[in-house]
Amino acid sequence: MFPFLFVFLTSLMSKNCAVSCPCERSDLCHQIRDERNFEVFVFDVGGKTWKSYNWSMVTTVATFGKYDPELMCHAHSKGARVVLKGDVHLTDIVDQYNRTRWITEKVNLAKIQFMDGINIDIEQAVEKGSPEYFALTDLVKETTETFHREIPGSQVSFDVAWSPKCIDKRCYDYVSIADSCDLLFVMSYDEQSQILGDCIAMANAPVNQTLNAYQQYLNLKIAPKKLVMGVPWYGYDYPCLNLTQDDICSIAKVPFRGAPCSDAAGKQRSYSWIMKQVNDSLTGRLWDSEQLAPYFNYEDPNGQIHQVWYDDAESVCQKTDFIKSKGLRGVGMWNGNILNYSDDPVAKQQTTIMWNALFGCDLA
Ligand SMILES: *[C@@H]1O[C@H](CO)[C@@H](O)[C@H](O)[C@H]1NC(C)=O
Ligand SMILES: *[C@@H]1O[C@H](CO)[C@@H](O)[C@H](O)[C@H]1NC(C)=O
Ligand SMILES: *[C@@H]1O[C@H](CO)[C@@H](O)[C@H](O)[C@H]1NC(C)=O
Ligand SMILES: *[C@@H]1O[C@H](CO)[C@@H](O)[C@H](O)[C@H]1NC(C)=O
Ligand SMILES: *[C@@H]1O[C@H](CO)[C@@H](O)[C@H](O)[C@H]1NC(C)=O
Ligand SMILES: *[C@@H]1O[C@H](CO)[C@@H](O)[C@H](O)[C@H]1NC(C)=O
């Protein structure tokens, strides 16, 4: 593109003048300002299944797919926020000029798309005390200041691993980051990304391990109102090298960030895939009473045995019960699109139960 044209377009965009509202009513382009006391934070990865979300619950949608103006208009009509995805290579934003440029770009993009904030999703390894460590903290602080100033009422959230203890070598300054933004989305899943014991298939998010890790965040004196609990609407499908009599499935050694094996030996499967596969399994749904999670074994067309670990309403609600008891900010899931939203009555019922399980076991 001609440089002058580029400069012209960016200045046009940042003044936010040539952009017209895509919604049927212009007031639907107004950013959401109200604070809701309970967050239901949905990651949307694209497509149109958002039309089937339970919109009476949803408060924020983080759009990780292509921008969909129809989704923005609909969310606003329900009083829900729509936020951008923010991801950047940390080595690039150690430099203050680059960091400011990134933030300016994002806030301008949010404005021209009538969006209500940003979800910062940096899942990179960071060493404590490194230039990237400080730059990340500054990035969150400066992004929050800029968004709050430029889009009043906007929300800045930051995604953290299931535990603050340098999981996946993400040794961030969790306390300062929590102080500097509106909320932390705790990704309470992929908890087998660094398997240090036996290389065997285990639950994506065992109940006790998950809840103990919230206690670790709270012990850092991070306010409960800063924490949104993220639950998985997916599981892991592991090919077993060997399956013992008592259902122990050995998995291939795939190292990750210093650990000899990891969940990368398996494949992520959506809840809708799992609900179909469990019916064609060797075992049907089994329940592990230590990890408090469902699983099953199946044989694929090549004769390979697999073990699938996942979450359903029964395992999810035992985690979400903790939200009320500890006064956390809310709940969310990765991701909203992967239930079976078809009209089939069985699928519909499963979908309703999964949404309700976000509010604990009384509703599940
Ligand atoms: C949606 O959630 C509300 C609770 O916020 C619940 O009362 C309602 O039954 C749910 N709708 C469906 C279709 O499940
Ligand atoms: C600034 O960011 C660009 C990528 O956008 C990168 O190529 C460049 O090296 C960065 N500059 C500095 C000084 O970090
Ligand atoms: C599979 O497990 C059984 C029971 O633990 C063991 O005896 C056998 O050696 C294992 N086979 C392989 C190939 O690891
Ligand atoms: C969703 O459910 C319908 C009806 O049970 C089924 O035909 C379809 O294959 C399911 N889709 C997925 C992705 O599981
Ligand atoms: C799976 O089995 C259950 C219980 O037998 C049944 O209700 C359901 O329709 C089946 N689902 C699919 C996708 O076949
Ligand atoms: C989970 O933790 C609680 C308290 O920390 C303990 O009483 C319980 O036995 C544990 N359950 C399992 C299945 O490990």
C-alpha cells in the first residue's frame, strides 16, 4: 500500500469518524458501561453457534475468531461486553515505543469495532526478573489505563495458568498484573501440560488440584473478586501404549517446558465429540473418584485403544460450587462454541445442563 494512503487510513480510523454502526439500532453500538456483579465470561472462537448461547447468563464474550459485527450487536442488546483478543511477542514490547504502538493499535481497533475491552492472552514462557517479566506487567498496566481512558467502562482481563507457580514456565508477576487489570481469567485446564510422575493419561482438570490452585492465588492476596474460574468444555483423547487391568493408560513421552511428558501426547476433543464417542466406547462413562472426573476407553478403527478424559456437568459443578463459597468474580469456559447446539432433544438437554453447571451443583 502507498505509505501516504496507509497514514491517511490509520488517522481516519483513530479519529473514529468514517465508521458507521452495523447494528439495526445505533444505540447498540454504544459500549457497555454497567458493572455486573457476577461475570460469565465466554471465549468465542468463531462461527454462528453464539446464537444458541444462554444470553441471560453471558456478561462478556472474548472474540478469538474473526470479528463478527452481528455478534457485537446481539451481545450489546443483552447488555454483554465484547472484547478483543490481545496477543503479542513479549520480546517485541520490551521497547516502550513498540509497546505504546501496540496498545494504541488495539484501542483504535476496539473503538472502530464498537468493542468493550480486551482480553490479554500471553501464554509465553517468562523468566522471573527478565526484561520480558517487567514489560509484561507494564503492558497490562498501560493497556488498562489506555482502555479505561479511551473507552469508559471498558474491561481489561488477563489469562493466567491454572496455578501461579510458574506453570509452563510462565513466571509472571501475578500480583502486580492482578492489581493492574480488571480481572484474571484462570485457565483451569491443560493441567497435565507438565507431567512429572508416571506418563499416564489423567484428568484435564482434577477437582482438588484445581481448587487448591485457587487457594494459591488467594494466598498471594489477590482479591477473590479479581478471579474468574475458567472451566473446560473439552477433554483429551490419549492413544494408550498399554492399558492395564485397572484402566491405567500409558502415554507417549512428549516433553513440554522441562517436563518429560505432557498432554500433548493426546488430542483435544470437544464436549460434543465426546458425547458422541462415549456411546461407541468399550466402557461407557466411568468415574474416577480421586480426580473426580469422567473418562472412558474406546477402540479406533485401526484397533488402537484410547482413553478419553473430560469434564461434564458433574465434574464442572464441583469446581464451580467453590466460586460462591470463596466469592470469586465469576465463571467462564474454553470455549463457548464446542457444545452440540443442534435441535436434537438429547443434545439440547446436554447443552442446557452444561450451561447450568456453571452455577454449581444445585442447578446441574
Ligand atoms: C438460561 O439461564 C437462566 C439462568 O440465568 C435459566 O433460568 C434459564 O433456564 C436458562 N435457559 C435455558 C434455555 O437453559
Ligand atoms: C518492535 O516490534 C517489531 C515487530 O512489530 C520488531 O520487529 C522490532 O524488533 C521491535 N523493536 C524493538 C526495539 O524491540
Ligand atoms: C503393560 O502393562 C502390563 C501390566 O502392568 C505389564 O505387565 C506389561 O509389561 C506392559 N506392557 C508394555 C508393552 O508396557
Ligand atoms: C449433535 O447431535 C446430533 C443429534 O444427536 C448429531 O446428529 C450430531 O452428529 C451431533 N454433532 C456432533 C458434532 O456431535
Ligand atoms: C447416547 O446414549 C444415550 C443413552 O443410551 C442416548 O440417550 C443418546 O441419545 C445417545 N447419544 C447419541 C449421540 O447417540
Ligand atoms: C480433596 O481434598 C480434600 C480437602 O483438601 C480432602 O478431604 C479429600 O479427601 C480430597 N479428595 C480427593 C479425592 O483427593
